[in-house]
Amino acid sequence: MKKNKLLLTLLLFGSSLSVASCGETSSTPNGPTSSESSSTTSKDPVHSGEDVKIYAKASYEEKAEILGQLEAYALEHNLTGITLYEDGGYTMYNTHIQKGTETYIPNYGFGILSEGNITSELSASAEPVASFRKYYHTYEADDPGTINALNDKGSVVPNLFDYIASSYYGTKLNANKDGYEWYPVLAKDFPEALDADSDGFATTWKIQLKTGEDGLVYNSLSSKHSKWSGKAVTLDDYVNTFKVLLTQSNGLSRGAELAAKTGASGIKGASKYFNASSNGFNAEVWEDVGIKADTKDNSLTFTLNGPCNAFYAMYYLNSTLYEPLPAEFITDIGGIENYGNWARDLSSSPLDNILALGPYMLEDWTTDQRIVFKKNPLWVQRNEEENKNLYRIEGVHVNILPASKSDTEAAFKEFINGKLDATGIPSTQLAQYKDDPRTVVTNAGTTTKLNVNSCTQETWNSLFGLNGTISQISSESKAWSCKPIMANSNFLKGVNASINRLEYATKRGKNPSQDYFGSGYLIDPEKSITYNSTSQHQANMLDRSPETYGYSAEGAKMLFKQAVEEEVAAGHYVLGTKEKPTVISLEMAWQAESNATYYGEDLVSYITSCFNDDSVCGGRIKLEFTHWYSAEWTDVYYEKMMVGQFDFGFGGIEGNPLDPLNFFEVLKSDNSSTFTLNWGTDTNTVSKDLYYDGQYWSFDALWTAADHGAYVKDGALQSMVTLRNDKFTASLNSNGDLVATLPIEVPALCKDLVTIDSLDLYTYYVVDGQVVGYVDLQETDIVVSDDLTSITITFSKDEIGSISTYDSAGNLVPTAKANSELFSLLGNVGFALVDVEYTTVIQRFIYNGALSTNVMVNLD
């Protein structure tokens, strides 16, 4: 498909101190669950046959049951990667830092910026600029060159943007300073349900918002756009944010992500509008988007893709990305491409091209040196008596420290020299500084992993080969050579058991863990109950050596021995001799060169010391590792793990700490989240390892049923719509118009649940045998048969379609052409690509689906 779906946030390790999210020998239980709402009675259940299942309104307790089942399966089938440690650990703070609380709070921290203070200045030698000396000093490894979080897929830019931005709701310390509470920031009050059912679940929520009438104004230190300093926010500005995000032609990655959201986390009509706005704002389709403004009470009413309770309505709609963005400002800066960026001719900087609505505003951007934020005196909360002392620190100074990419002590040295206000402690300094009075133990709430590619070559080819379902290689020479040992479950379990996490994590000042979720993931966010504290999670870990965080060297050797025997018996490897062993070489992919040394050397030692032990195979097969890294940290994701070009890959993702069940979408092998990092198991295969509500499931089916509802057949997830591309017909009628018919199949059980929204037919634009773009036909009429068996689409010869070609920046640029001119191009290519979009509604839960297929076209 031409349309792209955005990713969750990538994790960059070792770049800054900002919080970033993001022995297996047992079998998972296959008996009944203990949940009262799970009607499980049979010890040997059969599959459910054909049914529509939905658990999206489950209680928090029932969600824990479902997540426990999914986690057990994921652990057993190597979907979670190999957890190395929980982020956080030992952190040192400058003595002039006054914390908001001395108790570290997961998902909140110490309240340094929000409730803390700085009691004295840095020295002149540490900070030459006098006005910056009482600013909080931190660092990043690289200058990102932008503060436009609307179009960024990583964690660095959003962290910078959050200094200057506000969301509808914020969090602050509670009265006892042992937890946090929510409070309205841009909103006047908490969401109001307009169509609540008896359980308090609603799809439509009204939020009254602050505007200039309430003292909400923009601020900017730009001399070019000084008129915006103190300019009042309007209700239209709130709506414009969503128009900018969701208009596909703007090319904003976070807009694509918003359009792709499923279940109650998504906005009704957003996906349909996004797909209809490739050529710019589409006023007609926008009318169907579930965002309605009411100037009578300055409110926005949101209709979600599914019902949720009041807490999740607040949570799903709460993002700094949704703060007001005036259309006039976008015009003033020369278009959305300049928003938060340097102008191409460098005539304006990010300082000129961004507005502040948050506690700070951008003050200085000196390329590759520093990014500086100053306290915003016009922040709306400074007018609130109970909140006026929040964010008292005068500013934030972000030092650009490229040395930290190769030198693990670079940031520590800056701290010791008084140039930073906080730092992690590198392993070389732990012994001296871990008991220092400036040192505290933190818990970032997320975990770091080695992700695994356990594909067989056949599976890899189906996912990533020339006709891969996830991505496609350009030639056979680009195919990854899958190592048979990586597809052996006992081998991967041996790798997991070989890692001494207590030693490994402690050496690096981290917290040892073998859990997939960090302690910041809450199964019940209203009561702050972490998933890891539940009986379901603890049962899953019970026989995975929790007392040693999964470590057992002897257990690893036994697993490796079994794996080698299995692989030799299968003919995948031949035993060599002790003097001349068969060598298995595996690759570890890293974010930076320093990672390979700092994190990699000990891992290799742990794994190889166990595998190469004589007890495994007498030294007749030897395991060794190579390391891969790139100058760009994101390459380990986009060039390696996300396209299957790796054996082991270091990294992770963050997201949804208050909805871990939804977060588990990243484990699905169909890559519906666009951020699957572990490959090998088909997660839509029904397994006896997954048992819930009286039946066996596939991972995909149970997750989907819990998220927004699923059509399930014998436990496996099924599409409610099937395209019969083999029955496609297309011909020119007597008027010279093109009429195409695509038969479809919708199960009888689903016919009342499905609506066909659109059909897009296009083909490649070929010049001199090379594909240089797309030929898009403009439809005149789409007719879906009443019995949902066919879609007929008419393309009038007089309608205006387009030929889209790539410019030098890789963007598609359309050129208008009459359909009559495009018919011959379609006929010459001989086939077309068809995208069908549809909507399903199960008990008020809306899902926007899309299917693609190729069809043969013969217009002779």
C-alpha cells in the first residue's frame, strides 16, 4: 500500500537522562483460567468454531487474566526478546538540586522540574553564560536539528518538545508526595461522557478547553514572530491541530499514527479522513471525523472508535501533540515543512518556527552545541493559585555531547566537572560513587532487550523476501541468511539462561530484571497496580528462576547441548573436531559503536562461555559473534530489526505504560503496530499454550478480541472481508468509461458488522522500463452490492486523476491528468494495485481495516 502507518517511539540508550519506555524452560499453562467471567469447564476444549468475540470492556482484573495468557505464550515462543535489565539504576544529582520528593515514583520520577528547585548557580567556568547558571543542565548525544514532535519517531525530539508544550491534563505530586495525581492544564475539567452505558463506558466525550478568555496565550522569543507573544488561543486552534496532523499530504508521522489507532484509543473517522487527504485538506470527509467544536462552552467533543471509562478517555486524548496550533502561524512561517525546523536557507531557526504553551519556551539553539529553554512566564498554570509554584526552575540547558556516543564516561566527566546537574554512573565509577550522598537509585519503568530473529529461511522469505508481507528486498542478494540455530527454541532459552543479570546490570548501575514490562506498566492505572505485581505475571515467572533473574549457567549448558543435538540430527550442522570445530557465527546489532563494547563484550562472554563449554558437544561446534553498528542510532531499527536483517538486535520501544495489554500489539507477527522487533513465530497459529474463555486461541485472535473485537474461526483471527482478486474484471463501456468489479466475501456472521468505505485503484508509472511513480485513477462512483459480495467502481473518462512522480527529496508529486489519458497507461502495465478500506463495528468498537491486492487488467 502507498499509505504509511507510524511507529511507536524508538528507544535511544545512553543519550540522556530522560525517562524512556520502551532460564526460559517452562511450558505455559493450558488449563482453565481462574477468572470468574471465563466460562471454562472443559479440560480438553475444542475450538470455538466461527464466532465474533470481544473482551474490550473487560475489568482491570480480567485484563490481567488475558494479558497473563498472552505473556505466557509470548515468553514460551520467544516473542519478547531477551530482557537484559530494567532501565534506571544509580543516578547522581548536583547538590544544588532540590527534589520535589525524596521517593522515586515510577512514571513520574523525583519531580525535579515540576516541583523541584535549584538553590545556587553553577560556576562561571562550568557555565560561561551568566543567565544560564541556575538552569537545569542535561545533555543529548546529538543535535536533532528539529523540535517538531509531530513528525518524529524517536524519543529525543518529543522530550525536547515537552518542555515547551502542554496537554489537556498533567500530573503533579499528591499531597503526601508518595504518588502523583492528574489535573487539568489546557482543559477546564475532566472529560464528560455523553453516551455512557450502565458500566460508565462511553464513545463520545466532551472536554471543555481553556482559550484566551481563560488566560491561555502563546509565547515566543523570536524577533521575527514577536506578534505571537501573548496572542490568545482560540478554539479553532485546537481543531486545526488535528487537521494538520491528520492531513496526509502534510507527511507528519504522528498523524499517520493517530489515524491508525484502533479501539477506544482511536478517533472515529480519522483513518478515513487521513486516507482521503493525500492531496490536501478534504473538507467534505473532515465532516465525518469525530472531533466537533462548540463555541458556546469552548469545548471539543470527541467520538472514539470504541467505548471506554472516564480514566481512559482522559488518557487516550492526552498528548502534547494535541495542543493548539494556529493556522495563521503555519502560514507565517512558510508552511508546515518549517514547523519546529530550520528553514532550508537557514533564514529562520526552530526558535522562530515554534510557539510555547508549556512551562518553558525555546530561548537558544546553537547548532551542535546547546539547546536552551527559558521559563515561560505566560504559562497558563501560573495563573492557578494551587499550581503557580510548579516548574519554578528558571530554565533547561541541553548540552550537545557527541563524545557520549563513543565514551561511556563522557557525561560523567561533565557532571564531575560541574557542567551537568545529573548523570548515570558508568560501570568504571560505580565502586567509588554508588554510595556517594549525591547518588540515588531510580527506576525508569522500562526494560532493555536483545531482540531475536528466530525465522527459518522459509519464514524469512515469506516476511521479507522479494514478495514479503512485511517488507520486500530488491534482489535475492539482499536476503538475510537465517542461521538454523536461531530458530531452535532450546538455543534461545539457553542464551536467556546464560546471562548473569544481577552481575551484568549491577556492573552498569542498572536494575536486574528478566521481565518484559518494566515497573512503570500499570494494569490498573487508577489504583497504580503494576502488571508485574499481579499473580498472573508472577505465575508466568515462577519456574523461570526468578530468584536469579533467569540465570543458570548449568541450565544454559544443558539447553545448548539439547539444541546442538537437535540441530545436528536435523542435518543443519555437522560436528567438527575439537581442533577444527564447526563455527557458528552470529551477529549482534547495536545503536552505536560504544554499545558493542560497553554492553556487548560481557554478553558475548556469558553466552559463549556456556555454549563453548566441553559439556555441550566436546568443543566440536564453536559459537562466536560479530558486531554491527552505524553512525545513525535509528539504523538498528530501520535497517536491521524492523526488516529482519539481524540475528540479535539491541533496543526496544516505549509506549502505553498505562495500557500494557494494548501495548502487546508490538508482538504480533503481522506487524499491525508497524513495530514488531522479534520474528519467527506465526502469532496467528492456534496454540494450546493460549487458553481463555473455554477455548484455545492464536495470540492475534485473543489480543484483537481484547482490544476491539475479532472475528474468530477455530481460534484463529480471520478478516471479515476477503478480496477475490482472481475474479476481478475491468472493461471500457460504450461511453469510454472504465468499469471495474471486485468480488468480495463477507461471512454471514459479519454482514451486519461491516461497511465498505472506499476502493482505490492505481498502478505503477513506468518510464523506459523503470518504475518512477504511480498512476492514480479518479473514481466517479462506487457501488457496494447490498449482499456485500462485490464492489463496482466507475472511472469516468472525464474525471481528473494524476501521475505522481518522486522529487529529489523522495516525495510523491502529483500531476493532474484526465482519466482518459491514464487508461492506456493502466492497460500497458497490465495490472493494478487495489486498496480497499472498510469499517467494522462490534458493540460500539470501531475498527478501520484495509486490504491490498494485485489484479490483472486487460483493456483490449
